[in-house]
Amino acid sequence: MNTAKLHANVRVIGYLGRALSFELSAVQQYMSHAALCEMWGLTEASRRWRQEAAEETQHAERIVQRMLALDVAPNASQLQPVRVGRTLLELVAHNLRMETDIVALYRDATVTCLRGGDRDNAAFFERLLDEERAHAQELQGWYESLTGWSGA
């Protein structure tokens, strides 16, 4: 991203604020799930959740950088409460729902930017959308492997 200030309308700034809230909520939830799995002796699951937390942290950093480039003070207005569970399957299900919500936000943000002719911000949101879709697909696969269910 160049150092020149970018232009953003109020809607884009709103999407960025919600995105930052989602990403920081995801970090908090993934860290909590990693700790739970560690307590349960599920070392591989704990490692996976920590990796997810690190990826979501990178997303949050990119959003903060974008907000600063737009001359907007970063602000995550509200973190979602952590959803815990009693089994690995419940944790995966909670995280799959969370990723589905994040995907919907990025899809809406991308469409809104494209409709408004803001290709630069649309491309920013679309990159995040692609990454979150991949996360959701991985979680869906994990969920299916735990349940033996396949949507096919």
C-alpha cells in the first residue's frame, strides 16, 4: 500500500470498524479454544487454534493499517463474547459459525465498495474474503471429519 492517504466514505469506515471487531473477537475465541484444548490434552487441536489466532491477528493488523492509511483512528467497537463448549466438536461448530459471519461481512463490504466505484477498498476486502472463505472451508472439513457427515 502506498503512503498517500486513501479516500474512504463513511460506509467503508463502518465496515472496517466491524471487521476489526470481528477479527479481534476471533483472536480472543481461538486463543480461548486453544487453552481449552490444551487443558483437555488435545495438543494438535490446541496448536491449530493457536495458528488460527495468529492468522486472525494478521488480519486485524492489516485492517488497522488500512484504517490509518484512510486517516481513521482504529476502533473495534464491540468484541463478541467467547463461545466455549464441552467438546472439540462444539468448538469447531462455534468457530465455523463465526467464520461464516466474517465471510458475510467481507462479501457485503466488497459488493458495497464495487457498487460505489471504490475498487481499491473492494480489492482490500476481497483479499480478506478469500482468506476467510478458505478458513471456513477448512473448518467445515474438520467438522465433517469429526462427525463423519458430508454434505455431498
